[in-house]
Amino acid sequence: MTRIDRRRFLARSAGLAATAAIPLSAAPLPAKVAREAGLKLKLGLNAYSFDKQLRDGSMTLADAVHFCAQHNVDALDPTGYYFPGYPAVPPDEYIYNLKRTAFVNGVAISGTGVRNDFAVADQAARKNDVQMVKDWIVVASKLGAPVIRVFSGRARPEGHSLDEALAWMVADFKECAAFGQQHGVVLALQQHNDFLKTAAETIRVIDAVGSDWFACILDIGSLRSGDPYAEIEKLVPYAVSWQIKENVGRDGKDEPTDLARIKAIMDRAGYRGYVPFEALGGGDPRVKVAGFLEKIRQAFHLG
């Protein structure tokens, strides 16, 4: 077994003062995720591909499960936004019915996600979002989802330095990751070109949290500064899941994703696990998703 251990240049007991001292320009540290060498990919669908239909009620999460089964997609990521009553947790009956529907159709639940904001100065607001994340960690556990997707925050807070915001953010993530460990659910940070904009910034947060239960959702479409493929390659060792999108951003401008290049990056770095994808934009999402899925299968050499 090849174990990829990330050396701790922040000791777990070093505290937030040490966290704030890490320069954003620091080179990525060796990976913390330990896994067997080689590649093992399982395709998943992120429910956001059907955002409009799931929000207006013309489609349900159970329908998304059936779509995955019909197109031989290994897994579904049913984002929390599409559960009834979000951000309140759904009834157990709904959770378990969705879990059963997925199980009998051979579709795994690869993860779920919420929309938290830990970049706000209001401590009470952050506390509310910490509790919301914890509540949905319990939902993920009931679903059998191994990971829950979280965010840093929508914007850089006015009147506060980056290091100030990172200090309170890291503390919140540590609390949520510890709760996730208690329930067997990994907390995974999706960089989203909001508070966090680069691979180095994302790695800084992951390293500062310093938990085996805190990692990265690698969103290839939200690394929009410089060469997106170089940024993606830095984050692969920290990734426990993905969001494969039709476009990447180069210096703030969209360009079609070179899927073969993404696959080559995975080959070099080694990745084992789910690879959820999204198809966005106008048009019939069922057609768009099916078309993008076929492109991914061809580029990734998947049957």
C-alpha cells in the first residue's frame, strides 16, 4: 500500500495564531489523504444539474436517482437544497425512502452538501451555520453519504483582514469536522471562487484544520486565476470528491474543459473514489447531462 502522508508544518496544537502566520503563497504541502496507489473512478451526478426542475417541483430527488440508474451512473450527490424544508432537516421518512430508492436501483449516495457562510464577522450567524452543518452531517449519516460538501464563505468581509477571517473560519471547520468524525462523515471544502479563490488558499485552510475528516471537493470550474489545470493538479492530493464541469476558468474567462487533460492529471496523481459531474446552462438538462456524461466516459475511457 502506498501511503501519502502530508507532513504537518502546522502542529495540530499550534492554535489559530500559527494558522494566521502561514503565507498564502506557500507551496502546497504533501497530501494528507492516504489511499492505495493507482486510479479507481466511479462517476456520479451532482443534483445541481437539475437545479430548476428540482426547485420548481417538476422533478424530485427520486427522479434523479432513476435518471442515474437509466444512464448507468454509479452515484448521485443529492444536494441539501433540494430536500423539503431546507435548511431545516427533512423528516426521517423522506431520508430513508430516498436511501431505499437509491439502494434498490443500484445507485450510491456519494455525498450531499449545504450552503454555509463562515466568512461573516457576526459570530452568532456563524454559530447558526455551524449548527446547520452539524444537523446535515446527521442527515448525511442517515443517508449513508460518506461526505458532506461545505463552503468557506460568499465574500471577503469588509473591515477585517484575511487572517482574521481565516482564524474564525478554521475554528468553525474544526468544530464541524470533529462532529463529522463522530458520525462517520467527512467534511469536504469546495473552493468556489468566493472567499477562497486559489488552490493555495484552499490548501492553507485544509492544512490549518489538520483533520483526517476534513478534505477538499475539487471543483474544476471555480479555479479561475491563472492556469486552471495547474491549480487542479495542486488540489488532487487533497480531494475526496470532485465537481467536473463543462468549462474551466483561465484568468477569469471560460473555456471548454479538456477532459482528457483532467484524466491525465488524475492518472499522475492517483485518485480513488467518486467523480461527480455537473452540466449547466440552458437547454433540456436531461439532454445536456446525457451528452456531457458521454464525453466524460470517452475521455476517461469508462464503459
